[in-house]
Amino acid sequence: MGDLLSTLPSRFQCVGAGKNFTHFLLFSRIHPDKPHPLMPDDRELLIKSDYDPAIPTKIIVHGFVDNIQLSDWMQRMKTKFLTAGDFNVIIVDWSCGNEFPYYQAVQNSKIVADELGKLVNFLQVC
């Protein structure tokens, strides 16, 4: 039968759209409805954004077969955070890689986690 794990994909593959993106969208009290895109290691985007290193950051990540366009729970959670306090709120959108087949979405989630870790490390040193 062989090793089942060796059949799993080892890199991110978009299931539907054919793109390879994890999107990081920053919201703040200044712009609660206008997201600023962020990318790991992109200082220019960070400088142009409302990111404030002096306040706490909250990160919202959806799961399997979910996305920020069809589900409103992420928007509601973002609004609750911004109403409760002064936070940087980052919504992570990886909807291009979280669809069936499930094994591919599982593999993609590992890459999303790695990209998110890079963003968090980047934000800590800036």
C-alpha cells in the first residue's frame, strides 16, 4: 500500500482560483471598515497602514471551506474587538486554498500558519 503521507502535497495549491495567496487585512479604530493589506517583510505596506505597535494585536483566521466574503462572523468579531478596545485587528484570508480536497486544505493550512508566523515576527521587529 505504501506510505499515505508521502502522497500528500508538500506545497500550497489553490483549489479554485488558481492563485497562491494568503491575505492579511489590517483593521483599526481609525479605519474599522477599510482594510489595509499587510505582507511579511513589506515595510512600505506597513508604513502606509494604520498598524500601531503600541497597542495589542488580535488575529482572526477562518478555517476549512470558509471565507470572509460569505461568512460574517469574522466581520462581527472584528467589530466587537474594535468596540471593546483599541486594537490592531488582522483578518487572515486563505480562502483560495481551503476548499476540497480536504487533504490539500490541511497541507495549505500549514503554509498559512508559517506565513502568519513570518508576519507576526515581522511586526515584532518593526
